[in-house]
Amino acid sequence: MGVHGLTTFVEGNRLFLLDVRFRDSRLVIDGSSLYFNLYLKHGLDRRHGGDYDAFACVLCQFLSALEASNIQPYVVLDGGMDPSYKKMDTLQQRLQSKIKEAENMSQGRNGSVLPILTREVFIQVLRHRGVPLVQCPAEADWEIACLAHQWKCPVLSNDSDFFIFDLPGGYMPLNFFQWTNLSGKASQRYIPARCYNTSVLCRCYGGLNVDLLPLCAVLTGNDYATPRDADTLLALIDASVLGRNGGRGKSKAPSSRIDVLLRWLSSFAGSAEALAEVSRLMGAGGLSSQLQAGMQEYHVRPQSPLAGWFSPRKAAPGGQKSPLPERFLHAAAQGLLAPLVVDAVVTRRVLLNPQVENSKQPSSHCSARAIRQAIYGILLLRGGSVPDGLTQTGGKGPGRVLPTPHEGFGIDQAHGPPTHVSSTPVFVEELDRLNLGLKKNRVQALLLKSHLHLDTLTQEPVKVRLNALFEVLRVNQSAVANIPPHLRLVVAVTSFWLQEAVPKPSQPQTQALILGMVYGELVSIDQNGATHYQQSVPQLNWSAERGVLGWLDQHRVKSSRQGMPVAAAHSFSQWQACLWSAACLNQLLLLPLPELPLAYLFSGTMAHGLLGYLKGGGAAEILLPESSFSGHLYSTLLHAVRNCSSKARAPSAGPGRGRGAAPGRRGRGAAAPRRGRGRRGNDQVRNRFAVLDINE
């Protein structure tokens, strides 16, 4: 996670960074740094919930620049939390900082909180482009360094830890990686960049032993093991160095403190001698052993634990230590199992990333708690007798998950292997926003009616896993039967959101979301063809549909910082929280529904702009072409969202329709969605999508 002040120190000295023309090489990429850098550096929307389509476009351009320069990327992502909790304080501090930044952004001020689906969009684009990818069990810095060391190629990142690792191929900071400025002839394209190597730094400090750089990192202050007595020790070192220099140039800034440390360390032959001097200065040996333990974090192995994953045998990292079954280990390594799932099963603690929302309301993640409780139940509860209060069946819907009050939660309870169901409930600690603070909530794991469990999921038929997904989302499958399969999950999530969001979403908010889905589907078909459908889309009039795309694009809000409706932002944030949690559940259930095409589902600037248009009296149906694909898709999605809930009251069919009628069926007298074109439009919708569905 970085060494305090080191980036400023290195980048401020031109001698430490060499200009290179980078091409024809492997490149190990710190994925977390990359997606953060790409999103922030290109001015993409963060205040309105994110523009994932624009982010996917930027990422594709980046990958194309690498391809043009004959650079083969290998992306390594951070995974879950370290089970040792050695960085827990740092993680909590950063989460608290993000909460305050999100509040600033909601008020029109600056902040760097990314939309919560950014990481998932990043992974989907990489997989679609065939880029080799691995998600590590925990933080990936050390694994990245070992892989680059073995392959003798550079690392691309913005993490200052890579100024400390001894990498033969060097380290390229993203700030100086000019991928938008491709140079050279067509057959010899290259990316102008700057490359750092520890050997250059050590030469500038009189042949400093490279093995002493980790000691500099730990003393300066990194996230691994900075001792409590470090400030006292640094003062003594500072005095020692200044005494040798006649008291000139006393330093207070982090960068100059690093300079003092490096000059002091250059007087020692190796780390043993330097640590012995530390013990002499402090008069205690315990500090020396603590420093030595922190230094081990930078010790690079000659053989990388990730090399096996990028080989034909595909050996997943962390296999021997993980409580996850092998199938799920491989899914996690592919980025197909979210860190939330891994953290819940390994540590029973999860971090919920904040969004730009109304801080006076409960966190947007509260709306999706029932989905996460089902995830925890699958991971941590086994079949058998169900503890009292875990589930409620029948009544208003199958497998109704009961809410759990927020309580404090002790660290000593927050980890362990999957547990058998007993009379004692099982909990997961969630770290989430409360007002402008960070709160630890005790959230109970809940068992599904089907008693699905992690160990036996791979043996369950698709139908059972699909039923479980719809049980949690409280959706009647028959109501989404005419929806294209890749959109069924987002329809179910939107219906769930309508039930759980507080305050209750308005009709214009729902319509704005669905219009955004229509836009994304048109863009996807235009770019990729009708790949989601059994056959090509019939009678697709692109001259008319491109007019729809243009009209929807025109309604995006501008980047102005003034006037963002926080209430609408909070509602859309709740929808994204539900979508994120449901996507995690779908992954855990081994994708009974296709993965959501996240880059095409939501644009925050479009959703807010369309909401303003609709609240101003505009009508979506009037502007969609008569008998068009977009018009039919909009009508179908809106109808399904309104009617697919298993909790919804059965539509009245006149005097002859009783309460005992089959759920999810529409009577002859049921009202059609308001399209302005009568019942005939709905019949056309059903007929059209009957031929578009995939045979499952």
C-alpha cells in the first residue's frame, strides 16, 4: 500500500527515473493501481454513480496501445483482506477517509472515491479482451514483485512499495507511462515511459547496499510494520547524520527524511550491521526484531507463486492454505469470485465501499443486506436443523430473510472455518458507513430453503441454484421468462430494489434506469452484434435506433458540480449496491444466470439527466420509435420490473379472479404498462422476445 513520502522523493529527483521507449516486452501490471489511475486521470464521472461505458472505452484504448507496441500485459489484482489483520488499522483509516471524500463529492467538492462497480467492469473488459489476469488471495504487491523478478520484466503501478523491491526489469510509475502518446513507425511502435531501478538509487548514495532499502521503508512508515518507537529512532538518526554534517540542513519533510535515512544507511555494509546500530541507539533488542520482520515483506523469491497460474497448468495461488474448495479457488483467481465472498469465508469480516449518497440516510448497502446474508449463509451454514429466527418461509414470499439489528462485533469472533448449523447464530462483521463515521455491524448469516452450502454447490443442478437466486431476490421466474437471459438478473435486482430501497424509488427513477439499460443494449448490439440472442435481431432499423442513442446521449448531465440531487443519487446508489451484491451471489452460485454486462447497464450522468427530463414532464414512450426494438425492449423491461416480484399483489382480473389463482399470471383484465399505444404494443413485445430468448 505504499511507503509514506517515497513517491514524492523519487519523482522529485530526475536522476532516479530513466527515459525509455517501451515495446516488445512482457509487463506485469498492478491491476488495482491501473483501474484507479485510468478512471481518475481521464475525468470520468464519479459524483453521479459513474459512467462505466466510458471507463470501458478508456480501458480498451489502453489495451490497444499495449498491443500496438507488442507489449504483453499480465494483470495482477488485490484480493481479500490479509487473514493476519496486520493491515486492518490502515484499511479502516482508508475506509473512513473514503466516507468523508464521498460526502465532499456529494456537496460538489473534490474526491477520489470510485463507483463501486469499477473493479468488476475492469475485470470483465480484461476477460473479454483475453488479457491474462489473476486475483490474489490478499494484497498483491509481493506476488507482483516476485513474478516480475522471475520474468525480468518491468512492473507498472503507482504503489511506492515498488521503489523498494529489487526488480531486474525495473518499475514504471503510471504517472510517466505515456500510453496515449504512441510513437515510432507502424512496425516499431513504442510507449514513452520512465523507468526506476534500485541500482540507480543506490549508486546515487555512494553504493548503498540494496538490501538496506526495506529498512528505509519500514522506518519511514509503511503499512506493514512501522514500530511505535520509529519517531524516536528517526530523531536519533537525524541527529547522528546532522552531527556528521556539522548541523547543516535539518529536515522535517517526509522526502528529506528519506534522504537522511538513505545517507545514514549508506554507511553500513548490510542490514545486520544497521540493525545492530538500531539496538545500540535505542538500547533495546525488541525493536530490531520488529524492524526485521517488516523488512521480510520486501524479500523477493526467485520463483513466483503466480508463474504457475500463467502457465498451461493454471495452478491457483494460495491453494493449500485456503478454506475454499478447488473450483472456487480457480473462480477467485480468475476474478469470478468477489473479494467480499473470500473475506466472508476466510475472515468473517467484509469492507463495504462507500458511494456518493445522502450521508444523513442509512448506508446504501443496507438495501442489499438480505442478499449478503444469503451469501454468508451459503458460505458458513450447513444443512440440518435451522436455528430459530434464521429464515421464514411461506407467507409473503419464499425464504423471506429477516433483518438483523446492528450491534458491535468483537475481532475474536470474526474468523474461522465454515460452521455447522447449530443453536448459536453465525455472524459476519461488516464495516460500513454510519452518518460520516465507520461502524462495525454484526450481520447474521441466513440459510436458504434449499440449504445450499459451499461444499456441495458444484453438485447442485442449475435449476436448484437458479431457484435459490430468485428466492433471495423474491422474483417469480415466470415473470422474467420473456426477458433475454443476460438481462434477467438486472430486472430481478431492480424489482428487489423497488421493495427494499428507502425512501421508496419513484416511477421516474425506475424509468430512467430502464432507459439506460435500453441505451446500453443498443450500444452493445451495435458494437458486438446480437450475440446475446438466439438469432439476429429482427427488423432492427438502425437509422431510427441511432436516433434513440443520440437522443439519450444528449440528456447526460454535464460535469458541473452544482445542483446534483442528493436524494436521487442515494436512490441510484442503493440500486448499485443491490446490483453489486446480487452479482456476487450469482458468482457464488456458479452463474445460474449469465454475467451482467456491467459496462452497458448503467451510466450515472445519463440516469440523472433522464430523471430530470422525466420529472420535468417528458415521456419516454413518445420519444422511442413506434414498433421499434428500443421501444419494445423498454416496454418489456418496465413491465417485468413492475410485475416479477413474488411479493407483489396479484393483478385484479375482475370479479371472477380469486386469491387462489396461480402467482405470476396476468388476468385478462390486467392493466398493461403505460405506453400510449394500447394493448397491441404489449402483445408485440411478447411475440418479439419469444424468438429472441436463448434456449437454456
